[in-house]
Amino acid sequence: METLNYKVLESTGYNGYILKDAPVKVMQFGEGNFLRAFVDYFFDIANEKAGYNGKVKLIQPIANFPQMADWINEQEGLYTLYLRGSEKGQKVDAKRVISCVHDCVCPYSEGKWDEVLALARSEDLEIVVSNTTEAGIAYTQGDSQFDQVPPNSFPAKLTRVLYERYTAFKGAADKGLIILSCELIDNNGKELLKCVNQYIDQWELEDSFRKYVNEDCIFCGSLVDRIVPGRIRDEKEVAELEEKHGYADPLLDVGEVFGVWVIEGDEKLNDVLPFKKAGLLDKVFVTPDMSPYKKRKVRILNGAHTGFVLGAYLAGENIVRDCMNDETIKGFMNKMLYDEVIPTLPLDKDDLMQFAAAVEDRFNNPFVNHELMSISLNSTSKWKARNMPSFLGYIEEKGCLPQCLTMSLAAYIAFYSNEIQSLTDAGLVCRRPAGNEYTVSDDRWALEFYYAHRNDTPEALVHAVLTNEQMWDQDLTKIAGLEETVTADLKMIRT
């Protein structure tokens, strides 16, 4: 069966909205399932409903999977998206072919960084979007040279892109860009701007460029909320969909129907961005302060994921929905949310309770096989960003350890250390109690740390983890009783 592209799609008689030719108005750092099911979906709707007439160029932020760019380009940017779940009591299983993507560039391939810089000089470019994981917004000493091709970190790449634009348009104020940061860290937009200013200092760039970046470009933090399990892995279902569609689509993406994008900034941006005109203000909107939405989502929804999936995987589960049908795991999650997380949030309790109740329904989505292993990626930074604020807040408020959040920390350690087999280019290979091997994916330094401690006793391992300030920005053994409790929990998990 032929693979999806414009010609193949036309031959199937598809009658949904498609935009084949339009200028590139959005530069997007990130090409993964989430951005394609969320950000690109909303831009596609804006093209249809608001006449935005803009394409999105995808930039791979890291070099580990250059084939992705090839796949996207072979399909001319087209891919099939299914949004599945429940909306207003009704089941939804909606298909849409997304056509807002222009192409994808791996800047680590020869000559491709020049393509990124060429887009920076384009009159049509308006917006930069990024989602480079929690670890993506960071200033690194490795980007010491302005003319490195390409720079390593995402903020260094962005600094170089902005300088290229500043130079091309001689610093014109009306050529500033709107930068929408979607990474799950606190103050993501401000932190990204902070990193860019650090590179301006390091590279000794002129003060007029600093003024352009800080005054003419708009760095917006944002909060994204949609569960995206990504591609369908069941071969039978894939075959059935290919027969139904009339084409093969290796880039097919699946997300839940629920989706909210909160952008922090001047509310006048609602009239600049295309989403209000597209009738999406209930799903994509600008607010002066997104912190209430951020805390609610990260600590409850994301915190629930990171809090139970690692232990649940070791206990034999594979997908989120099955965990919601296990009374032990569901009970653990709800006790963690209602007894330990919600009390630490200075928000309306009724709203928090409703949001937490909705989380269980979303996790129990009958259409979505959200794999625990996909959620496990980069769990070191995820636990720090999603769970540690609730953990520390509970201790400060109650004066004792939160039982479930403490256990989740032990489960994290167990997942990263269970019968370690080897350290490969793909990650840290461990063995599950069920007998199968699994590969832990995280920053290399974190994987090397666990591999170096693979023969430690539980006591030694827990001490090494809790005192690792690179992981937690502090020595967690200073919290009374934590080291002993985590060690006991780790032993319980292992036995």
C-alpha cells in the first residue's frame, strides 16, 4: 500500500480540510508525537477556521533520530491524527489529516543548519514554538562558540536564530518574533529568555541585539495539556486503518480529545495569535498569569503519571488504562492526589477535586493505549519538576513524610536499578521482575550514575541518589527520616 502524501491522499477521495501551499509562519523546535497532536493540530484548525494560511517547519532539537525528518518529508508533512476520548458525555473518535506541516529539518545533517537560518531571515516567520522536554531549556558551557554548526542546546540555537533575524532586518522592531515555550518547567518562557541572555553575554553580542531580544521579541511561557500516547502499536489495528484510509501512514498520531493550551502574556496577544479568530478560546488562550493552571496540571495530571507508572510497570502493568482497573494502583494514585498533592496547592479546592476526578476518567480512556514506558522517559527531571514540589510542600505543611510520594521516589530508584544488565547507546538496560528486559531513557549522566552504582546495597544506592545534588539541587538526606524510609520502600519493592 502506498504511503501518505498529497497525491495519494487525493486518490483516496479524502474530503476533509487540506492546505497544500502556504508560507512558513511557524518555526517549531520538536517533531515528536506530542507537538504534532497538539500544537500543530491547533495551527491546522487556525488555517481552516481563521484563514491563518501558515505552515509550520519542524526542527529536530537533538540528533538522536535523524530518520524522523526523512519520514516526515517523504510524506510531504502530511500525517493522520486521531483524537479519541469522551467529550460532554459522548465518545469521540475523530480522524483528521494534518496539513499545516511544511517539512522537517535535522540541523545536524550536513548543510541543514543553513536551512534553519534561512527561515530566520524570512519575512513570513512570526512564531517560534518549542517542546524540548524538561531538560531542554538549559544554558550549557558546551556552546562556547557563536559559529558552532549547529549549537548544542536549544536556547543556543534560538539565540543564533534570533541574531540571524536581527541582522537580516537591521534590528527592525516590527520583525521581532513571538516565542511560545511548551516545556514542563516553571516559568518556561522566562527561563528560556534567561538562557538566551546568557548566550548573548558569552558570545559578546552587541547591546542593540539584547534590546531586540528583550523588547521586540515576546517570550511567552505556556502550559500544555493533552495526553498523547502517539503511534498505534497493534499491528492488526494498523492494518485495519490502512485498509480504511487507503494509504499507509507510519507517522499516524493518537491523542485524547481533551486539550488546553494556556499562554502567559499580554491578553492583547489573543488578537495577534490566530486561535481566538478560529473560535478556540476555550482551548487556546492568553492570560497574564498561568501559574494556577500550571500548578494544577503539572502536580495533579503529570504528577499522577510520574508518581505511579514506574512502580506499576515493575508490578507488571503496561498501559495506563489497565492501571485504572487495578484497585491497588488506582487507590495509590488517588491517595497521593487527594491526601498529599491537593492539600499543598493554594487554589480553589472544589476546582482541584473536579480536575483530579477528571484525571481518572482521562487515564481510563478506552481508545488510548498509553504505554507506561513512553511516560517513563526522562523520569529524573520529571520527578523533580512534577512530584518534588508537592513532596516538599507536604513536609513543610504537615511536618512529616507523605507516604505515597515517598514511595514514588523509591519506585523511581527501583525502576532505574532493577537488575541492571548493560549501558548501551539506547539507554540503561534493566530486567523487570516478570523477566523481560526494558531500556531506561534519560540524560546520559543520570544513566551513567545508576550504572556506576549497579552493585550497591539498597542503603548505599539510596544514599547516593538522595545526596546527588545534580539530580535534586539539594541534599535530600537532610530531610528527617527520608533516607531510612526510602531504603525500606526500595527493599519492599524489590522483594
